[in-house]
Amino acid sequence: MPDTIFASSVFFTLSIAGDDLGAFHTCDGLGAQMEVEQFTEGGNNGFTWQLPSRITWSNITMTRPVTSDSAKILTWFNEVIQQAERKDGEIVARTPDLTPVVRWQVLGIIPIRWQGPTFDPSQSQVAVETLEIAHEGLQAS
């Protein structure tokens, strides 16, 4: 039987250039799309070659309730405003007991959107923040 961990509930940790930015409850957008160019070969009418071309990486959106780590996101965002430097990072899916399920190396990260929480005393909802990042590629590790 293969050694497989089936996580019924996971959370995600994010670090950028070794700086821990904390845990997030959701992570959306881990994906890519490959463009394909069609090439027809003279004398071969049975098929068309499908040749890989450019790859487009989806933006990654992560959300979490506001925590003491929330200030780290805004600090990083402000650093990028001063000097737009892309950095590599890592997203790790973890089980509630902190066991890593899978790790993704995220290359050339830059934050593109941060949405702070909405505070409404008439609602009994948790204050949530959202971070969206653009990147230049993913590698599983």
C-alpha cells in the first residue's frame, strides 16, 4: 500500500525569501496554461502537430482571518513599492498537526493585490484579509 497522506483539512503557510508570512486558510490559483501552436506538415494529412509554446501562470490568491502576521504582508507590500524586486518563495500545504502534505516553490513572486478586512459590528463574521501574488513559475518539491 503506498505511503499517502489524505488530508481532510489543510491550511497553507507562505514564506518569501525565507521570511515566514504566516498561515492561510485558502489558496487558490495554483495552475498554469500552456499555449499550443498548430503546425501542418506537408504531405501528412492525418494529423496536425501540436507544439508547446508559451506558458501562463495563474495568479495565486490566499486568504486568512486577520492575525498578528497580517502586518507582515503590508510590510512586504511596502518594501515592493520602494523597490520592485521579485523574490522566490514557498507555499506548503499542511495538516492540522503541521505535517507537510506538499510543497510548491514559487519563483519570482511579486504581490499585486492586498485586501484588508472589513469591520462591521452588525456582522458576526471573522475579519478576513486577501493576498494576491503574481509569479514566474511553480515547482513541486
